[in-house]
Amino acid sequence: MPHLAYFENDNFLRACWKKETEFTPIWLMRQAGRYLESYRKVRAKNDVLTICKTPELSAKVTVDATTELGVDAAIIFADIMLPLEGIGQSFKIVDGVGPVVEKPIGGMEEVKTIGKFSPRDHVPFVTDAIKLAIQKLDGRAPLIGFSGAPFTLASYLIEGSPSRDFTKTKRMMYAEPEAWKLLMVKLSSMVSDYLLAQIRAGVDAVQLFDSWSGCLSPSDYEEFVLPFNKQIFDRLKPSAVPRIHFGVGTAGILKAMREAGGDVFGVDWRISIDEAWSILGHVAIQGNLDPAILLGANDLVHSRSKDILARIGGRPGHIFNLGHGVLPDTPPEHVKNLVQFIHGTTKTKR
Ligand code: CP3
């Protein structure tokens, strides 16, 4: 991994390790998305999965967004659903809906049919896209790899399509705990193999997207999710790349998420960032701006961003981000302005 030498003093990676930085680093979840003209051009001729499965296209949209926005980290263009096909779970991504699974998992019988994951056989396009993106980035920004977390992946496999209340998922947890446990064992082994393959391909950091486990009570999170996420973070620790642990609506489970592991924690906007940080303790923190704020005028974006920075108070270990992905209707100039604003204001203060 020769590119690591480029990043000895990288601001994003330094912030992940809670070291002092020259300015507050910023990147945005879904920074390569429909709000961006360069992405829409590629997307007009290809569906999302084709982009994900064609390393040249994936690397192109990854690098174009990073360069255009001037953000401090790239995230490989992929989708949390990609590794599931190889283990026997076919799905589509439906426009405006999200992932739709062909044969949702109903119970133990289907859980038993889930096969063994092989990164080389099942997701060679992801590791190839990573290698190509690193070449194209040429040291301009570190690259983040990612995976969905077992709970979030299980929720798509069980519900069959995006859900509001996760009733079927919870039914399996409560009514068929053995089936739930086996599903989580299989998914957590897949997730850590997948992330380790991305690290071998050269990513500089990894993010675990546990987007939906915030729907659980703290004690259910502890019983049904925490042990599996912990196994993943423990397996990744020796790789010594920063591990980002992200979820939505997690104010009530931050302590338990911290126990599961991670070096950086991604929080949404339903809790103030200083309060979240005091619950989390000695780790780095990322996120917090409501993505919808970017639909408002630049003045609003600036005042809300300043509030986040004031609550951080210059402490090392802060990465500016949104609390969830960039919304498709976001004006791209607002995003670029946010990046410049964060760099500008935090540079002059140090
Ligand atoms: O951040 C980035 O720039 C990397 C790209 C990325 C995608 N998916 C590409 C994509 C990332 C990080 C993901 C992760 C992902 N995918 C998550 C976890 C993050 C989160 O939002 O909580 C989830 C839950 C999914 C599943 C998924 N795939 C959803 C909900 C959707 C959106 C459906 C829609 O039409 O709104 C997808 C499709 C998808 N994956 C898009 C992108 C940019 C939508 C854009 C398009 O259709 O071109």
C-alpha cells in the first residue's frame, strides 16, 4: 500500500485519530449522487448497479465528485447491497424506492440457504474500482471503503424493500431468535471479510453503515446487534485503518454503539454534537448537519455550521459531515459553498 506514504499528514486521517489538523476536514455521505451534474451524466446512460459493477465508472464518479467539491476524503462509489448477491440474495435497486429483494427471508429455512461469501468471486468489481480510484486520486485525498452493517442488511433482506417500522425484522428477532442469530452470524462474517478485502485493495479508512439500527431500544440493540458489530470492529482493529461507525437516530444507543467499537462515530442531527460527543467519550466524531439545511440559503448553512463548530470548540477529532446522505434536490453550489466555508472558517482560527 505505497499510497499510505502520501497521507502521513493528511487532515482527514489525523482527525480520525484525534490529532491536531490545519483545518476541519469535511466530506459528505452520498457526495457522488443525483444532485451532481457530472453524476447525472453517467447515470443517464447506466443504472446504479451498472455504475457499481463497472470499475471505470465507479472510480470516475468517486473521483469526479471529490475533485469537484474539494472535499478531504473520497468514498468509493458502491452500494451496501452489493455483497448480498454472491451469497444468494438477488435484488434490484428501484428508482426513488431503493433496494428491493427478490425473495425476502422469512425464517430459519431461508437463513440456512445463505452461502459463504468470497470477496474475490463475488465483488471483484469493488476491489478493482478501489485500486483504480486510488490511482486516479493520485494522493489528492484518502479513500474510504464501506459496508452495510448486519442489522441494516438484515432489515432489507427480511422486509424485502425499504421499511418505516421494521416490523418483520423485529418479528424475527423476537419470535425466532435462533434464525436471527444465525443470520447475524453469517452477515457479520461476510461484512468483516468484505471490509478486509477493501483494506487489502488499499482503502485508507472504512465506514460501517448501520443506518437503521437506531429503530431499536438500547437493550435490544445490546442483545441483538452489539455482539455482531463488535466482532466486525475487533476483526478490523489489527489493520490499523480508522473505523467509522455510523447510524441514524442513534441518540439513545450511542453508549452501546461505542461499546461495539469504532474510532470515529457518525451522528445525525437529532442530538447536538457536543452532547453526543460527551456520551461517546474519547473517540472522534463526524456528521450532525441536517442534509435538508443545504436546501436553504447559504446564510442558513453558515449559521448552522458555525453552531456545530462552536459546540466542538476546536477540539481535535472532528470531521465535518452531514447527519445522513446529500438529498437529490440539493443545489450543488450550496454543497461547494459549505466545503469552502468550513475550510475558510476553521483555517483562520488555528
Ligand atoms: O456516499 C457516496 O458517494 C457513495 C455512494 C453510496 C451509494 N449507496 C450509492 C447509491 C453509498 C455510501 C451507499 C450506501 C447505502 N445504500 C446505504 C447506507 C447509507 C444510508 O443512506 O443510510 C443504504 C441504506 C443503501 C441502500 C440504497 N441504495 C438506497 C436507500 C438507495 C436510494 C434509493 C433512491 O432512489 O433514493 C440506493 C440507491 C443508490 N445507491 C443511490 C446512490 C447514489 C441513489 C442514486 C441513483 O439512483 O443514482
